[in-house]
Amino acid sequence: MIWEIKLLALILVIVCAIAAINAKDLLSAAVIFGIYSFMMCVQWLAMGAVDVAFTEAAIGAGISTALMLAAIFRTSRRTKD
Amino acid sequence: MKKTALLAVILTGALLILSMENFPSWGDVQSPASLHLSRHFIEKSYEQTLTPNLVTAVLGDYRGFDTMLETVVVFTAALACFLVIRLPRDVCTPGLFYYRHTRTGLVVRKHDACELPGENPTFERVDSDWPPHDVVVVSTCRMVIPFIQLFGLYVVAHGHYSPGGGFQGGVIFAASYVLLAVSHDLRTLVHRLNERVTHLLSAAGVLLFFGVGLFGMAMGLNFLDYGALEGVLGMSLASGHSLGILLVEIGVGMTVTAALVIIFKLLSSRGTVTEGL
Amino acid sequence: MEDFLTQLTSKYNFWAYIVLMMVGLYAMIAKGNLIKKLIGLSIFQTAIMLFYVAIGSKAGATIPILRDHTLKGVIDFVEYINPLPHVLMLTAIVVSVATLGVALALVLRVYDVHQTLEEDEILEKIKNP
Amino acid sequence: MYSIYSIQPFLAVAAPLAAVPGILSSRSPNIREAWSFAAALLLLGLVACMVPAVVAGHTYTWVVANVLPGAPIAFRVDAFGMLFALVASSLWVVTTLYSIGYMRSKNEHAQTRFFGYFAVSIFCAVGVAFSANLLTMYLFYELLSFSTYPLVAHHQNEESRKAGRKYLGFIVGTSIGLVLPAMVAVHHFMGTLDFAAGGIPLGAIDPTTMTVLLCLLLFGFAKAALMPVHVWLPAAMVAPTPVSSLLHAVAVVKVGAFCIMRVVTDVFGVETLSALHLNDVVTGAAAVTMLAASLIALSQDGLKRRLAFSTIGQLSYIVLGAGLVTAAGLTGGMLHIAMHAFGKITLFFCAGAIYVATGEKYISRLNGIGYRMPWTMTAFLIGSLSIIGIPPTGGFLSKWYLLNGCIDTGQWLLALTLLASSLLNAAYFLPIVYRAWFCTPDQAQHAGPMREAPLACIVPPLITATITVILFFYPYPFLNLARLAAN
Amino acid sequence: MEQMTDTVRVVRTGEPVKVKPRRYDALISFVLRFLMLFVTWLILSGMFDAFHVSLGVACSAFVTWLSADIFPPEVRRFRKLRSLWLLTLYVPWLVWEIAKCNIRMLFLAFDPKLNDKIAPRIVTFKTGLRNELALTFLANSITMTPGTITVSIDERGYVSVHAFDEVSAAGLPGDMEKKIKAIFEEA
Amino acid sequence: MIETLVIFLCCAGMLLFLGGMIGILRLPDAYTRLHMAGMLDTLGLLILLLGLVLYGFLHAPMSLLVQFKILLLWGFVLVTSPTATHAMVDAGVRAGLTPWVQPDAKRRRK
Amino acid sequence: MHDVVLTILPLLFGSFLAILAGWTRSALVYPLGVVALALSTGFCVKLLLGVLSTGTATYLLGGWSPPWGIVFVIDTFSAGMMLLISGSALLTYLAFRAEIIEGFAEKTAAFVALLLLTVAGHMGIVATGDLFNLYVLIEVAALSGYALLGYGSGRAPLASLNYLCVGSVGASLYLLGVGYLYILTGTLNMADLAQIMLAAPVTASLHGAVAVILFGLWVKMALFPFHGWLPGAYAMSSPVAAALLAPLTTKVMVYVVIRLLIGVIPGAAIPEALPDVAMLLGTAAIFAGSLMAYRQIDQRRMIAYILVAEVGYMVGGMFIGNRTAMTGAMLHIFADALMTLTLFLALGSIARQRGEMVLANMRGLFRTMPFTMAAFVLGAMSMIGVPPLFGFFSKWYLLSGALESGQYLFMVGLLVSSLVNVVLFFRIFETAFFDEPGESVRDIEHWSRVTPLAVAAVLLIVAGLSSGLIVDRLIAGIIPASLI
Amino acid sequence: MESFILYLGIVLMGIMVLPLYRAVVGPTTLDRLMGMNAIGSKTVALIVIIGLVFDRVDMFVDIALAYAMLNFIAVLAASRYLHKRGRRDTAS
């Protein structure tokens, strides 16, 4: 029914994933990982998994990113790859 | 390394793709996955638990033990963070204290802590990192935080009827506290929810869940059988289950909130719980 | 070719999750930075969740929240998406965030000890302290 | 011929072990050695009181635990086991006495430890003797290896540790590497590990496998020191003399030989072996070892080393006896366990006594020592005679039976080897005696008046020497048991 | 941490007007906050049976209690209806301003010579507003109107604004400050 | 009538979104991009949501409460979006990110 | 009837209470742990007796019947496992009383709570009859385990982080496999699944599902190429955590695999090549573990590598595919757990007195800590495989099973590893026995540490002597008759 | 009309690619953050649209609301990071 949205979201998810692991510094990686979670959330919504999407929005976008930022804040932003 | 990794990954991926050969195709209504268990859940769960949100019904009731363990996992994570990175109290006292003059933004550094005068202090204690004060962010967040908290509670309470539940609500509630810490400073958060409270709260949440389970045992049923709530307040069996789910969700919410706040506090302050992100 | 195409269209979600999973796995193996590894781990876990949610999908069905629940009537299972995988994945997401929290705590400790997050540098430091 | 289900075997086995806490917790050496003695006498008594029934042809059995299907941990006292237990337990009494003298006069360190492990070793040796199946035997065999290790490395210096490592490496290596799989295989094929007179019925296992298994077990019990796996024995000579005597005369090597004998008679079965001509493997290995060890012994200057190679040679007699698969041969082999034990222990005691009194270890420096230590050297002479097999010593009897066995089966070559070996025995022992009595002492210390070792070191070799002679005239308990077992 | 000393330096600039707290301020503030939250709850919940409404009352009261010192304690300022009226007037005006400027921005976005037409700069001006809520209002309004973003407001009232081009920069602080001043009744 | 309005509002919202995003791509530095992203996005979202609320009038299942909820969302975005933009710009300035200046303006200053 | 769940509940309850107590009355924390573990052990005994007399026990959690709700299914073997887990945890807890109370200062409550949780998790893994619940329990056990292992200075956090990464991947792969099975059968309940799978067509996907599950569990149990985390995690962490987790984690994972193999996955569903691969990996694990153990200087690390080899034993044993070998693998779970427990308890006591566990630090231990060393010797002998200790019998079954199926390489591996163990342990014995302790050494042997250790060591003998009984009563009954 | 909504969603999805580009390519962290924020605001709209497509918008609005909140929090947290650490990072 809404497979176009799903497909697009899927592509964006994969792009985000690849970008997140190739980001040149960790702050960017964390931010892109946040976007990844957003996209994943959209993907799940499009699949009709509202509860999962809700959780992912709360976790992935909010808390995970905040935790990761906190960790990076307390360590270092530098990454070699 | 990278090439080996790539090779391994591609091989594994190819194998996994090959093994999907016999999967029912996408969205097949007659696939075993949507027939056996799920059919029962969809068709029976409302009359058994009076909960229109099937996910909540299954999560809170049929697979209540899973959910309890999931709560325990969060609880564990908080304890784990505490055990791993919390520094001893005597190490946490900073050597220098910073005070900002609230009218001018000047910052004063002192070697020992000052008593701040009562109601409307001229000076306020600030982090060593970032003395400037951002009026906009602070007052916007003050405005927004109560609504976020309310929303969190709403999500917990309405898990039966709409997406959400204890976990999501708890996370949102915790997020409001994260916002508090981010917009003000960590000290404000710690002042509001100190370590003792968060730990007790996280344990209390799991205990509430556990207590509902034990209540079932006390009434001669199995552990976590919410059927034991039947008759409390003159309820029917199904609404007993519904109430059980609600209680359980509240417990989950408490634990999740407290645990995430604990984790955030510890991570952002590297275990000192004084200054943070 | 025809066969392949039908496979592709009927299962592209499954394939996509594998691609994602492999991205995560690759990050875990090949990346030397500990936080990158954790990001890889998270991606890996999300990919599996995506797979599960894909299991639950049903053509033409709506979200698993009963529509007019006050009306007593026969509920047709074809109308609603399978809720069970969603339940499982809720739990899995919680587990993954808990794991992430603990992992980050450990990363902080590692950084305290070795003053770097790069695996090769840490190994170097262990070898020649 | 019936089986008595009684706890007696278990008690006998446990007796030495019971002394261990006492030994370890004793405050003064006297109490400690009293414990040792008490346990030794108790053991001897317990063993002895089973003798009549066993001689009458009965067996004692006692199951400790059902651990594996068809292979419980169980004790069974039959004639052969009784023979060995009798030797071990009676010699323990003597050795204890000797050790007291030796250790005290040498002022050895860690004597408590020494006596403790000594007791454990005897426990294991009796355990092997009384075991009812291969598993139990293996159990005690392994325990023996480990409990003698601290004794071998008693001196704690680099040399003794090296020896200890070598000892353990060979013994445990072979037992785990060879015996264990063989045992598993036997259990796999037969479903049981019990010692039964018939052994493996003919045709139950194909001959190739049989050969492999036999080899595994033959060389796996490395304590018997068949030729390629004998290396540990000379190395282990660094241990204190009581240990060597125990090792070489009683507990360790005899256990190895005993095990091989057991395996041949009660696991494979005499008939099966002879039907498949597998006994040739056994006799071949034994014959080679016999000659080679004797030849090597000729060239050794260290007294204990020469004795050690002599032991290697003598052990092969026992194995040879097992391989002969005739009643006479088996009787000879079994009897040799006892006869060699008494003879060899005498020799070791003497070597120890010499060392205690003079500190000499090398044969070339023993010129004229007979005048200084006449009693010791007399005992030494008797001991050597027994080993060579000259009447009136016990050694003659066992060799006689062995020779008979060879001739019975018409294996003249073996008989010749046996004789040659005996001649070699004479060739390496008699020169020592010759030196002691007939060479002028070139060392000042050997000259002069008689200065014997302490009494506790003299009496035991004299006792054992006496017994050696007595056994020639009255070999009956041993001979009867051996005959009973051989039939 | 630009200015750091070990002694306390007190700089006297415009002290905030001290408003004497009135008797029922705390209670009124509580009730008002509670009502706001409760209305929000009702909108969110959409269920009006006794159970859920009582749940709502409990939750709203709980959050009110929790956020007693978080919620901006500025109730007093909205006691006069005039403020509220001005506020309601202000919002459409702001929306209109936003819409106007947005359209300009929209055209700019599609303009082929985009980079020539912009002239980003940071301008600073001083505002007379002292009240935190008012300052926030001002800052957010400035940010909302395209072309200008508040960078920072410091304690002495200097607002620095990042302006998109000259036109936007010229319009600062404009009517906005006056209107907000009027709303918050600052002298 | 309402239908046309819905379509108009939605299209306007989309156009604003598109403009904002194009601006994001084309503008030279982070600050100027933030102008586009922050402003056009917010307004676009608001208009789009308004359109969707109106669309709700056409459809029964979207009760009035849902529309209120969307309005709540609307209000929330209105409050938080400028704050977020402000926080980002502030962060950039404090992090020492130098703003882009017109090349000719630079020349003139020289 | 409630016995089944009552074995786990005290632990969970205890951990929550420990936290409450930790912030109010901290003196109560340690006793609470003792009570919880003792209660749990008590119920385990009761459960074991009950299961022995009445057969497999089932408990419906939440009162929902099997395919819909979650069930606990306890057969004789799992009852034994549960007793083993709670008992060994109790012994560890008692033995390390001083460390737990003093070593963690204000974190004692958190430590105790995590300890109880990890034990509860492991017991739950054994008890549960639901595939997904198993995953959650694995995570409960693992997450608290990471924390326990990661607590400590120096390299402990890194090792634990490593473990976390590998462990999470393993668990996730397991989850993926469960997803595969779910998509094919539509159920998560083990018994239900077993029935459906018997009837289901054998397809590539089914094979894939089984392979992924087993692969994930292999990763989790530190089978050879994935063993990297184990030595670090057990050698770097605090001795309490190591002594607690070393006997449990890998063994419990092995248990899961065995349970799946004998109770859930029909033989046809296992890909043909998988047993061969498993045998290969198992044998490789034995060789590699022994080899690497040989090269270690730190003694805890050495034992950790021996553990890697032991995992190889068990994996080899269960994939040989005959009854004897399966019995061996199952028996070896018990044996390995007990001996590891003994060794780690002893090493913990020694480490407390001597500090770093290098060979040079072990001089003269036999003289200064005779009881501890006696227990250590028993543990080591069991590892070597000396009868009548427990380790011998499991090894016997394994050897016997390997012989039956002609897996000679595996046999050689077992023997070689035993021999290597001899070398390894006698290296320690030599130093500890013959070298003089330094002048400054003042070792103390307190009864409170020796008693649990002695219990563990004596258990090695007792269990060895009653191994026939264990096989008959606990194991033989649940191996399906189809396995010859 | 329904298909209009659907197409609206698809176009929205398409528009999202642009900020994603910004977020992935950068060059500064601020750009990424901005990209995140922009994607967030679009997603909020998209969620409501998906809700309309499913005809269950009452269930989706909650998520949109939560989404907006958490997006705000994440952006604020990230910018707070830059506040505190940005200067040090750019200096080094």
C-alpha cells in the first residue's frame, strides 16, 4: 500500500547506517546515528508497528543519542576511521 | 583487517540471503507466523484482557514475564553503570567552585564552597565548563518540561488504547529530566532527583511489578497471573487483567525513568554526579 | 531472472535487513574506535528488529490496535498486523538500549585508563606502557 | 571357590590413608613415625588376615561406587593381588624402619611430607593390588604417579625437579596418552572392564585392534619400564634412597609390572593371546629390554643407577613371565615380583646405608668398603645373589619357573636370553662385591675400623636379606598364591 | 570564563524591579498551572470516563507538584486581562510577519544568484527587557522572523543577532520589543 | 472548498520545505543555512499540519480531539523550533565557527 | 508446584531489596544475599527431589497455557543444572565475604544485586521453555555479568567491553535465528516448536535458522574462533566476578545448545555439514586452548584458556551424535562447572594473599595455605582427568563416544589437552610445593574462605564417585531414544 | 484525495534526501545537527501523513508529538556539547 514510502525509508536507513559508521568524528557519527533511528522509526511506522516505532523514537532519537553524546562528551570526539 | 572483515561480512550476508529462500513472501496473510500464535492473540486477547492495544495486551499479560525481565534488564543496566563508573564520594568533590553573578555574568572562582544566600541569590553556582547563561533555552525548557512530563504520564496511562505504555512513557519522562539537565545543568537535576531517590525508585518500580506477580501467588494462582485482581473493586476477570497491565506498566515506567536518569547522570558526569553535559 | 525479480520484490525487506546487519557487523569488525563499534552493534541489533517487524507484516492489514473495541463483534485476524513480533521487538529495543548504556559506561572506564578510544592505540599502550 | 562380599579389602586399602592425617598433624617426629608404623602394621595385619581365605581359593569383593556402566570402582582380592599386596605391605614395615634411620641420620628436610606421601603411595599400591577392574586399577595407578612425584623431587633442587618432571612426563604421559584410550576401547568393545579369568573372548575384537590395544597397554603402564619408556627410572634415582627402594622394589615399578600381568591374564586372557600369538609381542619387548638394560647397567658407575638399570632388566622378567602364557611362566613371573622385591630392596637399602655412612655414590669409590661395613656388604651380597638367581636365595626359584616356562613352550631363544641376562646380572653385581672385599681401599676413609651406618639402616637390609634366603626354603605363601593365580 | 577573579566583583546595573509577592500568588499559580496541564491531559487523553479523568487529575497534580519550581513562575504578570489581550493580538501579528519574511526567503532560496544577495553579519543591540520570559519571547520572535537568529542574550541586556542580509539587520529590534514590553508591562 | 484549501496548504507547506532544503544545500555556511532550515521548515511544518487538520474535517475517524492534538503539536513546534535554532547558532558561535562573509565585502574591508 | 518459579524469585526479590537496603541500611545487604541464595538453593534441592520423583515439572507464568504464555519446563537435567548454578553461586558468595563487604565500599549493594541478578538470569536460562524468553534471560545474565566483570581497575573494563561486543552479537544472532524459526513455524514455545518442526518440511531456511541459532550460541559460549573475550574477561576482573561467572556462563550456553539439540530441533533440521563444522571447531578449540594456555604467564588467564579448551570438549561431545558422547557433554557441564569453581575459588583466595597471579607469586603456597592448595590440587586433578574425580568420568564418556563414532582426532585432542593440563598444573605445583615462600609472605587461611572451597573440592570427589548415579537419574532419562 | 496524501508523503520522503545529504556530508557538525533537526520536522509531518494513510491518525499523533519532543532534546543536547567542547575540538 505504501511501499514507496517504505522503500525510500529503507534506502535512507541504509545510507544513514553507512554514513554513521564512516563519519569522520564521533559527534557526527552520533548525530547521524540519531537520524538513522528517525528513519528506522519511519520505516516501522510505515510497516504499521506503532509501538515499536514509538519506542524507537523515544529510545533511538532521544535517549540513545543523549547517552552517546554524554559519553563522547566525557571521552573524545576523535576517531581514526 | 578491513578486507577480511568485508569478505566475512559479504559471505555471511550471502549465506543469510540464501537461507531465506523458503520464507513466505512479504505480507503473506497465510504464513505460519500470522496464523498460529498471533491469530489467537488478535482474536482472543480483547475478551481476555479488555485491552484494545494488542501489543500492550500481549506484552503486559501473555508475555508479562518477558516484560518483567525487560524491566529487570533496564534496572540491571542502571546498576551496572553505577557499579562500573560511579566514583567514590570523596573523589567527587571538585577542587574549585565557580559562581556566576546573575546580573552581569561575571564568574568567580573560589577554592571552597560558598553558602548561597536564600531566596533570590546574586550569585549562582555554575559548572566549570560553561559559565554563560542562556535565558532563551532555560525558560523555553521550563515551559516545555511539565508538558513533556505530562505527556509521559499520559503515554503510560493510555498504553491500553493507543501506542505506548510503561516503557515509552518512562523514556519520555526520563527525557524530560535529560532536557532539564541539558538546559540548566546536571546539578539542578541531581538536586531534584538525587541518587538515593533514583535508585530507590528504580527498585520500587521493579518491586511493584514483582508485587503484582506475587499477589497472584498469594491468591493461589501462578506468578504474574493478574486474574488474582478479579474481585478487587468488584471487577470482572478481564478488567482485572486490564488493571494488572496498568499497574505493571506503572512499575515499568518508574523503573525506566529512574534507570535512564541514573545512566544519564553517570555517563554525562563520568561518575562524579556533579557536573555534566 | 524472472525468478530473481519476484524474489526481490517479495522479499526486498528481508534482503535490506541483511544489508543493514552486515553494515553493522562490518563496523564491529573493521572499525577500531570503540564508540564506532557500539554504533555498529546498535545497527546490527536494529537490523534484526527490522527483520522481526517484517515478519509481522500482513498485506492490507492495519496496526494492531483494535479499531472499535467497544463494539462486541468477531475480530478477524486478517485485519490486524501480527502483534507478537512487535512485542518481542519492544523488549529487544529495551535490551539494546540497556546494553548501550552499559557499554558506554565501560567505554568511559576504558578511556579513563588508556586515554584513547582507538583499539590499536590501546593495544599499543598495553604492550609498551 | 566363592566370592566374599566384604569391606575388608576396602579397609586394607584405606589403612595407609588413615595414617596420613595423623602423620601430617603430628607435633614431634616420634609420634609421626609411630603413626607410620602403626599404619604399616595395621595394613600388614589386614592383608594377612585375608590370606587364608585367598589361599583357599576364595576372593573378597567390595564395590565402592558404580561410576561407569560395567566398570564400577570396586575391590577384589584374588591370589595375584594378594601376592602383590602381601609383598608391598610387608616391605612397607621394613622400609618405614629404614626410612627413619635414613632420614634422621641424613637430616633430611620435610620429613613429615616424606612420610605422608610414603603412606599415600602404599595406599595406591595396595589399591592397585586389590582393584577389581581396569578402571579401579587405572585410578590407583594414576594416584600413585602423582603421590610419588613429591618423593622423587624430594630434594627440591634443580636436578631433582628435572627428574620429577621426567618421571611425571613419562608416567602420566603414557598413562593418559596410551592406557586411557586403550581402556576406553576395551570398554567400548566389551562393555565391561572387569578382570575376568577368560579375558576377551576370541573373535570379539579383530586381531589388529587387539595388537594395537596390547601395545598401548604394554607401553602405557610405563612404570614397568619396558625399553622405550624406561627413561624415567634412572632419572628418578635422585630421590632419597628409601624412596628409590620403595619405587624400585615395591610400589612403583612393581605396580607397572603387576598391571601388565593383570592386563595380559585378566583383560586379554591367556588363551586369546596365545591363540593370536600376541604373546610374542610381550615376550619380544621383554627380551629386548632385559638384555639391553643389563648391558647398559654394566657401564654405569653410579651405584643407584646401576641398580636402576638392573631393575629395568628384572622387571622384564616379570613381563616375560606374563608373555609366556604357560602356568609355569606365569607362576615364575608372579613369583618374581616377590623375589625381586626382597632382593632389590636389600640392595637399595645397602646402597643407602653406604651413602649414609660414607657419602659415596659411585662404585669406583667403593674399594675395600666391605671391611668397613661388613654387615651391609653381606646383605648386599645376598641381595645380588638373589637377583642373579643363585641358590639359596629366593631369586633362584622364580627364575627357575620362568626357565621352565620357556622350555615348556619350546622357546629356546627366550630361555637363552634369560640365561644370558642372568650372566650379565652376575657381571654387573659381582664386581661390586669383589671391589668391596678384595680391593685395597684407596680412600682413607674406607680404611680403618668398622664404622657401620646407624642401626636403623642396617637392620632392615639384614632382615630382607634373611627373608630372601628364607624364601628359598619356604616360599609357600607366595608360591601358593602365584600358583593359584597362574592356574 | 573570560573574566575570572578570585574576589567577588559586583557590577551594579539595572536591578530588576522587585515585585512584592501577594498572598494567594502561590495558590493561584498552582491552580493555573494545574488547569493548564489538566486541559492538556484532556486533549491528549480524549477519554472522559471517571477512571481516566481521575487518572488525569492525579497525573496533572503530580506534574504540577513536580514542576513547582520549573514552570515559569510568572503567573502574576498575566493577571490583568490586558496582557492576555495584547498577547492574543501579538501572535497573529507575529505569524503575519513570519509569513511575510518567509515568502521573501523562499524566493531567495530559489534565486540563482543566491550567494550575492546575502550579507550575513552579527549585529548587537541593547534591549530594555529584564524579565526572563519576556527575553525569551523576544529572542524566539527574532528567531522566528526569517533573516534573523538570536545568537545570545547576555545578562546586561545585549542581544546579538545573526542577520541574513542588510534588510533583516535593519529591522532590529523593531516593533517587536515594544509589543513584548507592553505585554509584560515592563516600564 | 475545504479540499482546495487542504491541497493549497499542503502544497504551500511542501514548497516551503523544498525551499528550505534547497537553501540548505546552496547556502555557503552553517549559519545562513540555519536561517533557511530553521525558518522555512518551521513554517512549512505548521502550514502542512494546518492543512492536515483541515483534511481531518473531511474524514470521520479524525475526531475533533485529534485535531486538537495536532494543534498541540503545532504549539509545541512553535515554541521549541526557534529555541533549537537559537541553541544551534549559539553553539556554533561559541565553538568558534567563523561566519561566512561576502567575498566582495571581505575585499572592501581590506 | 510453585517450586519451579520459587527457585528464581528469591534472587530477583533479593536483588531489588538489596538496592533498597543499600540506600537505607547497608549492613543488611550481605545477609540479604546469603538468604536469597540459600533460599534459592534450598528450593532447587526441593525441586530436584520433586522432579526426580514425579518427572518433568511445568510452570505456567501468568497462568497462560503453553504456546501463548511463557512456561518454565524443568526436567531432571535442568533441575540438576539449577542446583549447580545456585549452589556454586552460594559457595562463591560465601567464600568472598570479605571482598564483597569491603571491596566495593558504597557499591556493595549494587554488586550484590547484580550478582543475584546474574545468577537469576542463568537459572532462568536453564528453566525457561520459551525461545524468546531465553533471549531476554540471556541478556539479563549477560548484562549483569558485563558489569561484574567490568568492575575493576586496569584492563578489566576493556576486556568486559570486548565481551559485551561479542556477547551481544552472539545473542543477536540467536535472536535472528529465533526469528527465522518463528517465521517458519509461527511459535516460540520450545515444545510446540519441536512438534511443528517434526512435521514441517525440511528446507534451506530451516537449516539456515538452526545454523544461525547454533552459531550465535557458539559465539556466546566462546567456542574457538570466538573465544577472544573469555581469557581477558576472567583474568582481568575481580576474583569474585571471575569465580562467579567462570563456572556458569559458558556452561549454561552449552546447556542451551544441548537442550535445543535434544529437545527442540529434530535431527533432520540440522544442516548436514554443521556437525562436521562443530567437530572441527571443537577439536580446534581443544588444541588452541591448550596451546595458548601453555603460553600464559598469568595463572588465571591460563585457566581461562583451559576453559576455552573445555568448551571444545562439550561442543565436540554434543555433535558427535551418539548417546555416550552426549552423556559426556552433559556430564562435563557439571564437571567443568565444579572444577572451574574450585580452581577459581582457590585462586581467589590465593590472589587475595599474594596479589598478581604469576607463577613467581605462588612460591611455597603448599606450606602457607595447605587447605586451599589441597582443594586446588583436587580441582587441577579433575581438570587433568584423574579418577575418581568428576572430570575423569565426563572425559571418559566423551572419549568413549568419540571412539564409537570414529572421531579419532577429537580423541587425540582430548588426550593432548589432558597432557597439557598436566604440564600446566604441575608447573604451578612445583613452584608452590618446592619453592620457599618469600620472607615477607604472611598468608592467612581463614575458615570462612576454606569451608566453601573445601565443599567444592569434596563435591568433586563425591560427584565423581556418584557419577553413575548422576548419569542414570539426571541425564539418561532425557536423551531421546532416537539418539543411539 | 487519499492518493494525494500518499503522494504528499512520498514527496516528503524525497525532500528528506536533501537534509540527509547535508547531514552526511557536513562539513561542520553544525550542518549535521541542522540536517537532523530538519529531518525531524519533516518526519513529524510524515508520521501524521502515514497515520492518515492508515486511517488511524489518532494513534499516530502521539508518536509525532513524542518525536518532536525527543528531536528537540537531542538537538539541544548536541548543541550543548558544542557549547562546552566545541572550542576545544576546533582548536585541536
